[in-house]
Amino acid sequence: MNTNTKIRNKVIALFVIIGFVLLLYFVFLHPQFVYKKNLVSEIANLDKEIQVIHTKSRNYQNVDSLIEKYNDTGTEVSIGSTSANIVRALINRSELNKINIDVISFVSTEEHNELLEKKVSLAFEGDYKNILSFIKSLEEYSCYAYLTSLRIIRESGVNIQGEMVITVITLQGDIISSFLK
């Protein structure tokens, strides 16, 4: 054999070895690397989902502790009471206690962490006993509600006209809905 043939055989052997190594890499090793990369990505996604679940769990615990805290004080905290629900409840209570509410308006709304504090102003007319019954009925409302201010505008016999501001505290409804996502 001449030198050219020897060199050619060596080059062919080298290409066969390189081809064989590449074949082994792409058939066996490369799929394993891709599989490992996909597993790492999947694990990262699962970690994110676990974090979301932990966050929701902590939020549930926070809401539960808030509700428990307010229930321990003898008050009940409503979840996500809308302004319409508050107005409806105040009108129902005024009708039950036989007082007339002329105007209901929301004075302010403040957020305190998970709590929403709404101040509602009422212009009313009724007799003294019915007004007291109405104020007492606030204790039975599903939200924590209390009388902030009371101003008597006019008295005529047993009939009283006045204004009162009631503060209603609820848990924010969007907090609860965020748990359900």
C-alpha cells in the first residue's frame, strides 16, 4: 500500500469515528440533554404554581384571621358588601323601624389592607324610639357597622329630622375573588 492509500484509510477511519461519535451524541446524548432541559423548565413552572398556591393559602389564612379577629370582638365582618347591598340593607332596616330616609350618600371609602371602610350619610325623619331601634338594628347587620355621628336638625313633637353618618367595614370583595382564580 502506498502512502496515499494509508492516509486515505486513516482519514476514512477518522470520519467513521467522528460520524459514529456524532451518531451516538444525536441518538443518545442530545435527547437526554433536551429532556433534562424540559424537566428543569417544568420544575420551574411547577415551583411558580406552588408559590401561587402558597400565596393564596396565606391570603386565606389572613382573611380567616381577620374574620376571627373581628368575630372575637363580637362583630361580624361581611365579605365584599357592595354599595348597593349597603343601601338596600339600610333602606330595609329603615322600613322595618318605620323611619323615612330621604337621602343616602357615600361620604368616603377608605382601604385599610384587606378592609374597606365606607362612611354613609343619611338624612332621616322619624320618632325618637324608631330612630333608636334603627341604630340598634345596625348591630344585627352582616357587616361591622357603627354610628359615627348624629345631628338633629329639627324636632317637632315626637318627630325628629336629622342626619347621621354610619361607618360600615367589610372585607374587600376583590380579595376573595382573587382567591378563586
